[in-house]
Amino acid sequence: MLDPEVLEAEKKWAQLVVTNAKSILLRNKKIATGALYNSVRYLVTPQGNIQFIFDESGKYVQGGRRRGARFPPPTPISNWIRAKGIKGRDKKTGRFITNKALTFLISRGISEKGIKPLPFMSMAIKESKKQLASELKKSVAKAMVKRLKASLKT
């Protein structure tokens, strides 16, 4: 178990990483329904391990999707189309096409072209590494002073 000061510094740094990750998502316009944005959070165990957690769709934003892969599942794409309010049109007549047909077309495009990755968590951690060192130095110094004072009293 770590000192409370060190745990507090880790929590403060993890919150900074989450804030940076959310701002990266905003800057790159990766918010359709807000599910990924709202799901980004962290957990700090008593041993000091930090775990960042986000929605299932985040793995496709983080890692992208390679070209030539299988078709993505239609349900998330259909939900995305509905959330964005996208309406497709027929090429010949200009009439609106069904959401099912539009879902198929977008899925086929993703399968053929892939999705460019946006490693938002990796970028956020990289941006925040400098603050981690300074936060840990301060907290370790506080913990050491606290231990020294306690040992001097006894």
C-alpha cells in the first residue's frame, strides 16, 4: 500500500490524463453520441496501479481499423447514423435511401478503406508525463517529511 500523498498525486495526474484525452477527442471531432467522451475515466488501486477505462468504441478510435478487414457490426454504425442525423441519397434519382442501405454502404467503405487511428489515450498520457514527475516529487517529499516528523516524535 502506498502513502496517501502518493496515491493522491497519482489520482490528480490520472484526472489530468482523462481531461487531456477528452480534449483530444473534442479537438478531433470524434464525438457523435457522446458515449465515448463520457465513458473516459480512471481507476487507481491501493497499490498505486492506474487503469484508464473507456467505451468499446474507443478501441476503434484509438487503434483504427485496417483496410480489407471484415465488415464492422451494423448496429453501432446504424446508431451512429441516427445520432448524426445523416441521410443518404440514391445516385441516379436523388431519392433518400433507407438507413439499412446507408449502414451497408458505410460498412463497406470502412471495410475497404479502414479507419485512421487517433491514439487519444496515448497522446494524453504523453502530454501529461511531465506533470507526473513533478507531482510525484512533491508527494514523495511530503510523505518523507511526514515520516521523519513521526519518527522524531517517538
